[in-house]
Amino acid sequence: MKVLVVGSSGMLGSEIMKLLGKSGVAADLPVFDVTRLDRVVSAVNGVKPDVILNTSGITDVDLCERDPETAEKVHHEGIRNLAATEVRLITVSTDQVFSSGSGEYLLESDATEPANIYAASKLRGEKAALEYPGNTVVRTSWLFGSNGLLPWIIRRLLDKGTVTAVTDQTSCITSVDSLAEVLVGMALDKDRTGLYHCVNKGAVTPFDLACRVRERIGTGTVIPGLWKQLALSAPRPVWSALGTERDIELPPLEEVMELCLKKML
């Protein structure tokens, strides 16, 4: 099997490439641009992949709020271009298609309510992908590997620093290792179609997460904060903790948090 990994140099894409080995074919900027249909078609015709696994996107939510046209081109038109090749597509989306859940884990069948321009463009990309039978959309949240929310908190506290973490956003963290394994498994199984939620289950605010780390390592200071105090461009979801009604579940929050702590300690 041959898998074209779009966004192959990113945190998730590079981990997927490691797992795929010789089966993975790298595709990324500046040569491969999802917003250019001609380049997408040319690359796909040249590689002739069995599956396209798309991990590309703009990770700066505030930039998307300031530049909605680019967000639309990358997250919606780009996905539409990939899907138009009619090669089976697996693409990664976001928990921020939800914004104000009631405290229950949000399932694939729940109604969406995008929190910001980034999420709205991602949601349109989801719909473009799922217009073609056999395609797959995987929503995830707060992805971390060697970087991301959890490692950042750990590093700050290990340096006896101060972490200001918000109390008004609840979601789930996701280990890049566990998500990459799931995505590669999906690439190898053509029956894994439709919409999936894939996170390390355990609803948490950044403040709660920082307090757990502080308790575990015994150093540093955690201060509660609110998003409005940061004066950022994009609104954030109040509650976007994902659950699933599908049959794939990643390891729980406590397990991946402990693995990350052990690695960094």
C-alpha cells in the first residue's frame, strides 16, 4: 500500500511517516500546496497512492480569525481539491467545531456550533471530504508530542516558572503517538469511513492540567486565568470535550500524561 501523507513535516505528519516507513510518501509545502488543484492533481497522478492522509492546516487559530480568506483556502478548498482526486481521503479536523457543550462528552452525531473562523473553515472541509463515499474525517484536540500544551506546562514548571492557565475552556488532550497509530490503522483498513472523534479521553481545563502536573512534580506555580484577559483575536470553545460512539478509543488522559512526564523527567 502507498499512502500520500500531506503535511508530512508537521508534528503529526512526521510521526505518521515514521510508522509507515517505505509505504509513506511525503507531501508538503512549498512543492505540494493543497490550495492549488493543479499541483494536487499532478502529485497524485505521479504518486498514484492508495490513500491520501491529510494532516496539513493552519494551527494558528488567531491568524485564521484575522485572515479568513486563507483559512478558507487551506481548510475548505484544500480539502475539496484533495477529495476531487477521488483517491480515498483521511483528513484531520478539530474539536472547535463545537463551542458550548452542556458538560457531556460530545459525540459524532451531535450538532456542531463552530467556535471561530478556524473551526468554521474546518467544518466546511469536513463536509467536502465526506461528500465522497469511502472518505474519513477524524476530529481531535490539543495535540501534543515533543511540543504542545502538556509539554509546555511541564517545561515551565520544571524550570520553577509560573504557568498562567485558563479555567474557562474544557477539552481533551491528544498524544501524537496514539493518534498517529490510529490514523495509520485507518489507512490500512478501507472500512474505516465516515466521522470519528479521536482524543485521549478525560475532560480537562488547561488550569486543571497544570495543577495535576504541579502536584506530580512538586515545583513551579500555577495561576488561573481567563481567555478574555489574553485579548486574542479568536474566541475559544467553552466546552468541546470529545467522546465517541465509534469503536476506536485512545488511551485515557492519565496514561498519556504519565508517559509524557516520565519522558521529560
